[in-house]
Amino acid sequence: MFAIIRAGGKQYRVQEGDVLDVERLPAGTGKTALFDQVLLIGDDKETLIGTPLLEKAVVRAAVVDDFKGDKVVVFKKKRRKQYRRTRGHRQELSRVKILNIVADAALLPPEERVEAEHKPAEVAPGEGEQAEVPPAPRPPKKEAKEKPAPAKPGKIKKPGKSKKQTPAKMSPRKRAK
């Protein structure tokens, strides 16, 4: 039996016992995670295809490890413009081992029913208005202390030098004469 699941914006084909790396899961090492975004479940006899998801299907996995992936170097360059930028990135990943694939989550024993992965809310525009949460109160601003300007005795401002006047440029016709 195999399933196609969606995790971290990517799709994976998984079977029981598979170990795969997905984007970091909030469950943590040593806990189980449920992937409830199952697109397809198939075996030798029948295939269940979701439109786009199978409603009650779940894939249960154990989080084996949390780690960072390989470094990806991003190098930008524009030739003859003296422009070069180098940046790096390491993706945070979780290694999971697929425990079982269930077509109906109600068939899972109660101790195995764990919170499913966060599912993006599919709300039609204009429906499901969220209650507004008032912003947290800000702490009062500290008032700046006024400092008197220090008096500098004996300093007298001298008048600045006048700028030199540059002669007006002559047009090319007048120079030629």
C-alpha cells in the first residue's frame, strides 16, 4: 500500500517503513505526526483518489530527527559592473519514518490519534470573518531629558572667506576670432 501526501508544499510518495526528509515539523524528535493532507491511496486492489484531498485518510509517521540540510550557496553577479553577492542557506528539516497509512482516521486506536499537521484554512472570500484581536498595549514612551547647550567661552565666530568668482566661459566662436 502506498500514499501520496503533501507536506511543506511538496508531494511525497510514501509506503509503510519509508524514511524521508520533510520540512521541519513542530512535533519534535521522538513524537508522532499525522499527515492529513493525503492526495491518493493505492494498493494492488483499488485506488482512492482525492478531489483534491481524501477527507478521512491519514498517514502516521514518527519524527526520527530534526536537522539542517546541506548548505545552498546563492551567488549573484553582474559582469563588468563590479557587482557580486554571496549568500548561503540551510533548510531546517525533519526526518520521519512512516508507520502506517489509514484510509479512515476513525479506525485508528484512540492512543494513536494525535493532533494532525496544521491544515491551511480553505475559506471562500468574504466568509469566515475572523474576530479582531485588539493589539497588545504599548509601554509608555520615555521622555527625552533636555540638556542645556554647553557654553563655550572665548569662541568667536570669524566671517568666512568669500568664494572666488570664476570668469564666464567664452563661446567657441569668440575664441576663434
